[in-house]
Amino acid sequence: CKMINEFGALCGEMFNVTMKLLCTDTVPIFLIKIFPKLISLNDPYTVFELEGRHSYFLAFYSTRLRECKTLKMIDTYNFRCEKYHGKSSNLNFGYSHRVCFNSPSNLTLDLINYCGVTGHEESRLSAFYFANEDTKMNRNDGCLLEYPNLVVCLLVFLLFWILKQWQPNR
């Protein structure tokens, strides 16, 4: 799916590096005006920082990511989480919406300040990850034109078209 490839290209430096937990909070009202279809008031969000790079990873919806003191994004669906009590876990998310801002973003700094952390500079790179914690959901559900979904849709369309052609004319 093109969106996944663009995210990987724009936010590529966030993969396979350790990010440190910066803060957690719930979505403020000003953010709902920007992403009205993706989030609701008081949804949880978590901010991780790539130290020394002015780059941030913001995860929305996920309560599991809030438990991580460090996070490593293996790919767009899989994460390695190191928790505070020393245990590590692998986290998998089904289809999740991702947005990468590869230019300065005041929105990121506003969210960092909102959760009580001050003194950070404007971000150079920000990834917004709207996590889908339903692991039963197929990864390709967000990309209708992926091969298996496309074949099923075409077969259903073809079946309906054939049935319509065989109806007696009235």
C-alpha cells in the first residue's frame, strides 16, 4: 500500500532505534479539530523521543504503549517494548493509520507541552501513529487494492454482473 511505503520513506530513521518515553496524556480539544475522524476527546496518547534528534513518535489509542519506558519500531506493525519493571514484550498492531511530518511541527511541541514536558525544541521529524489494538484485524484491511481483497471484490462484482445479464428482459 502506498501510504505504508511513504511512511517508511519519510519516517525511516524511526525504525530499529530505541525511543525513550517522554510523556503520556489524553487528547486535548484542540487536537480533535485537526483530526476529527481519527480521535476523540480523552483518547490516550503517548510521546516517545529519539534522543538528541528533535524527532518524536506520538502514539494514539494505545494503552499498551503507555507501559513502555523505551520503544523500538521494528516495522509498521511490530514494536519492541521495554517496560519499567525490566520485562520486554513484542507488540503487534493490526492496520493502523500513520502520518509522518518531516518538517518542523508546532503540533508536536504543543502536545509535548500539554502533557507537562517543557523545554523541548520544535520537532524536526514527527510520526503520528493511530494504533489499532485489535490484533485480529487483517493488516490489509486499510488497503482495498491489496491483491487478495481486490480478487474477492472483482469476483463478487463479476458474479453480480453475470446474474444481471441473465435476468429476463421485462
